[in-house]
Amino acid sequence: MNYIRLFFSNILSADMTDKLDKLQSHYLTKVMRIKENEVFSLFNKNGEWEAKILSISKNIVEFKTTKQLRQKETTKELWLAFSPIKSNYQNFMIQKATELGVSRFLPIIFDRTVVRKINKERLKKIAIEASEQSNRLNVPLVEKAQNLDNFMNSNSMDLIFTDLNSDNKKIDKTKFTDKPTCIIIGPEGDFSEAERKKILTFKGVQAIKINENILRSETAVISAISIVNYVIN
């Protein structure tokens, strides 16, 4: 049975009753035309549950969970550190990266970053919608924008550096640890030389050239995630 899937941020448990918010209630009743006693599914990082509509009052859906469909998942953390880009391309990038399994987005303001602000709430909404569509349980976290020094000093990770100047074209799987794997993608004007040297000093970093051509940021993201997923899975 194919369920309509909705992300539910509150606790989910057996035989619980609760209400959906206004937007989700509208989506179920006005867009998907679901009526009382029909079922859908709710999910979050703790699992996925079938839910039955008990009532629709003042356009708000009240539901009851009826059975658990999926257990909590344990997957390796995959992060994406990226330079903000124009909104249409960035929205596409967040959507596809979510579908490909990224668990945390870390926007970084580089020396050559053009777009220097992000709409964090908009990106979170896109990540939730992509998670609902792609059948994943864990919705990615979206961090606030930071500079490169803060990013490198405050995170413990296996860092994959997409470096146009690298001669290496293969990731060494034996260098991965149990830490999250983070891919770092530069701005459209590429990393500055100072940034490149700084990243290469990070303990355990692997620099890799993912393509001979110069890729758009959103293309580089999809390519790099696909390569890393092939290696770690």
C-alpha cells in the first residue's frame, strides 16, 4: 500500500492521538482529498507510522496512529558543506542532495561567495518535502551560514575536498572512520588559494578531482555525493 507521507516533528508512538498543523491538514483534505477514517503515514527519525483520520474540524485533522510501518534507521552521517548560490539552483541542489542521503547542510561563506545570505526556513521546507517524497525517515538539518574557519574548527569529520587542482580521482575507503563524512563544495568562482591551503591542512582530508570539466555548483554536488555514496555504501 502506498501511503501519503508527512513529516511529523513531535513524538510518534503507538495508539496516540494528535492534530496536524493547518498546512498539513489543508494538504491532506483539500489537495489529496482524504476523508475521515482514511489512512496516511507520519514519519520522523524515530520511525514511520500508519495514521487514521479521526475527525476534520475547522479544517484541522485529528488522527490516531494505528500501526508502526518502519523502525528507526541507523545510517552513516553524510554532510554537505556548500557555498550559497542563487535560490532556484540552490533549491534544486537541496532537494537532490536530500534524495541522495545528505543528513546535514552546512552553508559556508567563502571569499568568492556571491550570494551571502540564505533563507534557512525555506531550505528546511524543501528538505522536508524531499524527504517525504523520497521515502527517507531522517530529515536533514540545515545549519546557519558560517565562515570556513568556524566550520573547520567546530566539526569532527572525514572531509572530502572537491579540488579542481588535485590529480587524485579516487577516494581511499580505508581512510574513512566512524565520524560523519562531509563533502565540501566551493563557490562558483572556486576556492581561493588561501582557502585551498587551509582545507588541505585538515586532519584526514581527502582531495579529489570529480571531473575534468568545470561543473556548476549544483552539478558538482550531485556528482560528488554519488561518488561518495558508491564508496561508503
